[in-house]
Amino acid sequence: METQAGDPGAFTHFDLNRVASPAFVVDEAAVRRNLAVLKDVRDRGNARVLLALKAFSMWSLADVVGEYLDGVCASGLWEARLAREFYKGELTTYSPAYKAEDLPEILRLSDHVIFNSPDQVTRFADVIAKARAEGHTFEIGLRLNPEHSEGEVAKYDPAQPCSRLGYPVSQLTPEKMVGIDGIHIHALCEQDFAPLSRIWAAVEPKLAPLLGDVKWINLGGGHHVTRADYQIEDLVAFLNDIQARYGVTAYLEPGEAVALDAGILIGEILDVFDNGMPIAITDLSATCHMPDVIEAPYRPAMLHEPEDGVTVRLGGPSCLAGDIIGDYVFAERPTPGTRLAFLDQAHYSMVKTNTFNGVPLPAIALWNSATDELKMIREFDWTEFRDRLS
């Protein structure tokens, strides 16, 4: 999988020695720039735009997000709690399945609760009715699988064959829509407008007869709206069209687009030796700090990588043989102490970090490239590892 981002932006001029290693550094000015693009789409498209916390939940920027967007979306109870504690505006919660003991609180916290199948809505009808009787106000949504695949990589494609995500649109009937206020379709991953247009063209004939009582259509995430080549005017026209035609409110749930090219992950080379090629061990771990490098897989862009020079294989400090970040070019053979940084690491990498092997978590710093202000938001010690265990 080839990343669609990797623009260094203002990080071209950032001194990698200003923070301890390893560390995420997020540029507030870049986040604001992305949010301004999304706000423009929201305003001109007359839509609602929510930040997907699953991709970027750096809540120290919650007030900044609230200046531009309508709220956030959560993937379960803990994200919903985070949303209500720190973020402003609406909250939509979706999970492939809910635990009975979690659902009452999720219903209390959320404005929209989206279910993965009509059977779940039926099974929890009493819980939903009880929450409403207690005075909680929320709407119920149903996630649909469009059964139209646009994904580049199968494991990241919500519409892959036999997918667990969303109720197959071919099985949808008027009876299945009883009690449903809105529908949710999320079938994109790092994509531009054309795939969204094709997905809608595939599902609209099946949905059109069933949209009479629907209040909103949530088009999920995966929209790379803040990428330089995204067809923003097409998206704005599309949003206005479907809302006018069906009398609904359209929602978008960007996650990656909020933090695209807004953060780097800084590391340091610990050792270099030869084994068929130069091998460098870093204090960054693909396994612990950038798991999508292994899961996708993909090759993150490295800041200041030259076209020619010495090719070095970079790997992490864990015992996993596959803890390999990739092969990168250096102007000359690096030595222990050399600093390096990987681009576009603010989204997903930050929320997926772990302490396998007792590898330390990266610190989190907030930089403002417009003012050069640098703040250390969070540093982690070994208790983060200890307290996960028993």
C-alpha cells in the first residue's frame, strides 16, 4: 500500500533535536489548515462534519477542532466518554456490535447511535425504549454495506466479500428500516471523490425507495478531502445534490483528513552493522509505534530522504523479526545518535501505539509552525507498561 501523503510542510525546517526521542510532534497550524478545508466543505455543502476519534484523538486539540467542525464520532463506549469529556458538539457512535452493559451509557452520551444490523436494533428495542423514557434524546442509524468495492487493499476494504461491516444493501427491505432514523455508508480508505461517486451510483437505485423517512445519510470516513489533489468542488456539489433530492442531512466523518501531513514521529539510530546491507536499529518500532507499516503494509516517507546515497534497512528495538520499518536512503552511512523522522504520523500511528517488549511509548509534543511555539503535551514512563499488566 502506497501512502497518499508525506508532504513535509513546515517540518522541513524543524530541528529534530528539540524534543526527546522517540516523540510525535504535531503541528497545530497544519491541523488548523486541514480543519479550515473541511469547514469550507461543510459550509458550502450544507453538511455536517465530524472528527473520527479512531484516527486522531489528541484531545489537547479538542477546542481547536470545535472551532471548525460539528462534533466527533466514536467507535464505542470509551471514545464516547472521551468525546463528552473534552469535545464540543454532536456525538455519533458506531460499533459492529454493542455489549448490553455498555449500551445504556452509549445511548445517554450519543446523539446518533448506529447499529451494524437490524437484528441488533430489534434485540435492544427495550434498552432503547427505556433510555428514551428516562429522557435521553438520540436517533438510531443503520450501517449498510454497499456491496460495491473500491478498496485498494482487501483488509482495509469495508466492502470486501463476506465483510463484517454493515448490513448488505441487497438484503434491505422496508421492514428492516422500521425505527431507523438514518443510514451510514463507509466504504473508503484514503480515497478521493471518484470512488465515492461510484459507490453512491451503485447503491442509490436500491436505497431511493427506502429513503422517505430517513433524516440523515452518513457517508463515513476515508475521504482524503485535505489532500492537495482532492476534487473538492465535486464533493460540495454531490452533498448539495443528495440533500436536496432526498430531504436529508449529509454527514462526513473524516479522521485522517483532519491530521493529514500534520505530524511527524522522531527517532534516533542506536546501532549500525552490516548483514548483506547496512542495518540500523532505531528507538522507533514498526510493531509498537507504527503498526500499519506491518498491517497494511506500507512504507512511511522519511524526512529529508535523498534520491542517491547509502541504502540502510531500518528496524526497531523489539525482538520481533518482522519489526522492520523499511529500506531508506541516507546521504552517507548513518551513525549512532543520528536523528530521523517519519512523515504523516499524527493519524492512526498515535492511537495505535503499544508497549510490546516493554518498548517505551513516544512522547507527544505540540508545535505551532506559525509561531514556533513548542509544548510537551505528554511524556510516558515505564508505569504505562507496568499498569497494563497484572
